[in-house]
Amino acid sequence: MNALNAASDVATVVMAIVAIGAYGWYQIQIVTNRARLEEFLKGEVKGERHKDDLGRRTVLFLASQLRMTEAEILEAGFKSKKIKCVPGFDEEKHRTDIIYFEYDHKNAR
């Protein structure tokens, strides 16, 4: 019975260590994704691609450029203080149909 209790205690400790490691890895990924998105959008300057370019990028465009999922882009964009979320309004349907992200130079400090 003592060996079984000892094995149970060891398994509990190992499981806790694995859980803490997994949570740490998840948090590192969130911070890394946010930093990658901020850095990419910082480089997307207004008027760089064409004269009417506002420096805004869609979630789908960002996902393709950064090789992240749309969910990762949305999570990183909404959690960042340096990125501004701008809704795109469809005049025909009279509703928001797209989300743009752009670097907010005012809050970047």
C-alpha cells in the first residue's frame, strides 16, 4: 500500500508540473503573437501601398501574412493597447461586416 501511495503522490506532483509548464507555454504564445502582430502593423504605414491606404488590415490578411489563425489574430488584437480595432461599415447592408486592425501610434508609448 505504501508503494501505491508514493506512486500516487509522485504522479500528482508530476501532473502539477506539467500543467504549470503548459500554462506557461500558452502565455508565452499569447505574448509572442501579440508582439508579432504589433510589429507587423507598425510597419504598415499609411499611404505606403497606395495613396488611399490607411494602414488598416483585415483579420484574414493578417492571418495570411503572419501565419496565425484568425482566432489568434483577434485575441492578440483585442488584448493589445497598441492596436486599434476599426469596424468596416457596409453602406448597402447598413451594418458592420469586417474588422480592421491598425497600429495606434498615439497609444504606442
